[in-house]
Amino acid sequence: MTMITSYQDVSPTKKTMAFEVPVEAVAKETEKAVRELSRSIQLPGFRPGKAPLDIIKKRFGRELQKDVVEHLIEHAIIDGLKEKSLHPIGQPKVSQVSVEEGKPLTFQLEVEIRPEVHPKDYRGLKVPAENATVTDEEIERALSDLRDRQASYDPIEDRPVADGDFVLVDISGTFPSGDGKDFEHKKVLVEVGAEQTMPEITANLRNAEPGMHVTFQKTFPESEGNPEFSGKTVLYTVALHAIKSRVLPELDDEFARTVLTPREGEAPEGANLEMLKNRLRESIGREKEKAVRRNKERALLDGLLALNDVDAPETMIEAQLDSTLKEYARMMSREGVDLEKANVNWQELREQARPGAIRKVKEYLLLDAIGDLEKLEATETEVDAELKGQAAMIGAKWTELKASYKKADRLGEVFEEIRLRKVVDFLMAEAITPPQP
């Protein structure tokens, strides 16, 4: 009978065990394996199933021993986990396997388990009081941004460049020291004298006329945020094609109708400036409510983690890191980045993402435990509603989407996501907003 010769609580999430399988058990399993093999093979000079067992042992000893050891270790692990009432996450790690003729089979096992989580003080967590009311100033800023996007550009032909003008230019750069990659940007619209415009460009284009080329050299400081230019010297050439003035549309009902008209279709009935302002107020209000909710959730989870120390199993951390980096890769692909050519240091990104992954695992363990305590579950109706919303966004049938989740064995993820949202909603309802000083 297999024995656990030592057991150690390394941490709340990691356990190690040493196993010993008696010589008799190893011999018995070996004989069994030899007999099973003898019935299925044919050796030259012997009828099927009649080859002597010692010849089979001699010829297939190494393969037989491997199969026997794997079988015994597998069953020893099952029995050992059952004896210690352990439910590992991830794959248990087997090490220090020792098997010798006439000696017991011994090995070490390391397993990770979910820690026992007993949340406390999760009712009455403090969240900030924030106002989602939309101000008139925010509406005015939104209207100003819309006017900027609807601006037209009229040519200026009777004078040279002055501050406030927009110039159409080609900008190219070379690195005299050969420490950078040369570049060229065609037909770029630049506002002369603007805060976001490189001062050297403004200085060299001021009083210039279309058709002129200007060159200048710039040495970037080591503190430059873009590593492609940090500490490097660039020789710039700027070709001036045209001078333009920006013309903003009048802020009137006609402007509002233009903004409110969808790409395909007509402006809504009664479209005017007041309707546009109301639409902006609703849109900005929704975004502010989302931001307020995010801030409150963050404060709520900060408080929950501060009051409850939870161990995050390394297996769960690694799984979260895998998920985070896969999502990052998908985002880069959607933006047209060739991942094979992009010089991405995935290991560095992984280390940078580790603190966030640890936090997410701890949050999940706490929210999951609170869900158990409060008996919060997702219903089939809620899952169907969630899938209908997802299907509407991608233009698919929700029944087909649900079937695809089932086929990929991912429907449980939807149930879990909704369940965790319900836990957060519960905590938000129980939270306290301190009075403003």
C-alpha cells in the first residue's frame, strides 16, 4: 500500500508530499504489465501469447518500467490527494522519482490549491461621493471639439506664414550618427505656434512661403519620452506646400443638423442646436456615470483587499498573466501591428503585468467567497439576456452565439462573469459614502 512518508504545508496555497510505493506493489504491478504485454505481442520463434515472461522482461524492460512507474505514481497521487482532502489547481508537479530493483518506488509531489477564504468586514465599505451631473462648461467644450472636427481650411496666398496658420508640409528626418531609423511624413497639417507643435518647426517656418525647404538640427534630451529619439540628434527637412487658415462652422441649427445626421440616412426630425446639446448632455452623462462607477468600484475593492489578506496561488497568477498578454496581443493585431515583426519583449511585459495579475486573482477569490456566503448566483435568464446583448453588438443570432459557447465549453464563464458582477452590485449597495467635509 502506498504511503505518504512526509507532508508539509509550505503555504496556504502550496503543499508538498513524499510518497513511497512498497517493493511488493512495484513487483506485482510489473508482473501484471508483463503478462498483459505477453498476450498482445508475438516474438520470433514463439506462438502468440507463449513467449516466456523473462524474455519479455529482458527485451521490453525499460518501456515496461516506464509504464509501471507512471501507473503507480498516478494512482498514488489520486489516493494521496483523497487522503489529505486536497483539490489541486493546475497540474501537480512530480519530482525526485527514484526506482531501483528491489527497492520501493519513491517520489515527491507539489500541489497548489485554492486558499480557504473567509471574507470579513465586506459590508459598509467606504466609496467616494462623486457627482455625475453634466455642467454647461462640459457641453461648451464638447461643442468646441465638434466644431474643430467640422472645420474647413481655406488657402492663404497673399502672405508668408504667421503664427496661428496651418501649413501643409512634408517632414523628413535623418540621424547623422546612424543611431536611429530615418523617416518621412508626407502632407502633414501643422499649426504654427501651437503648443503641440515642435518649437523648431514653428521658428523655421515663420515667415516662410510655399515652395520653400527649411532644414534644422535638433538634439533630444535623454529624458525624451519617445525612446526612438531619446538622447539622439536628428537632421530635419521640412518642405512647405501650402498655407491655410482654419474656418470653424457657425454654432447654429444648421451645424447641429450636420452633426446629428448619420452617415447613411437623414437628420432626425426637429434636429437643431438644442437637440444636439441634449444629446451631448446624455452622452457625457453616461460616460461620467461609468467613470463614477469605476472609481467607486476601485475604492470598494481597495478597501476589501486592505481588510482581507488573501494568498494568490501562482497557478492562478500565471493563468491571469496568459489571459492579459493574449488580450494585449489581440489589441495590437486589431490596430494592424504585425506581431512577428514587432520588437515586443513579452517577458518584460509579463513582469510588468504581474502586480495587476496578483491583484485580479485576489479580487476574484474574495468576490467568489462573498458570492458563496451571500448565495448569489447567475440565472439562465440573466445569461440569455447577456448573450442577446453580445449578439446584437456583433450582428449575430443569440441562439447561435449560445450554442458556440456551449460547444467551446465556455458557457460557465458567462455565468461566472454575471455572478461576480452581482457580488460587486451587492457590495456597492452595502457600501457607505462618507459625508463631504
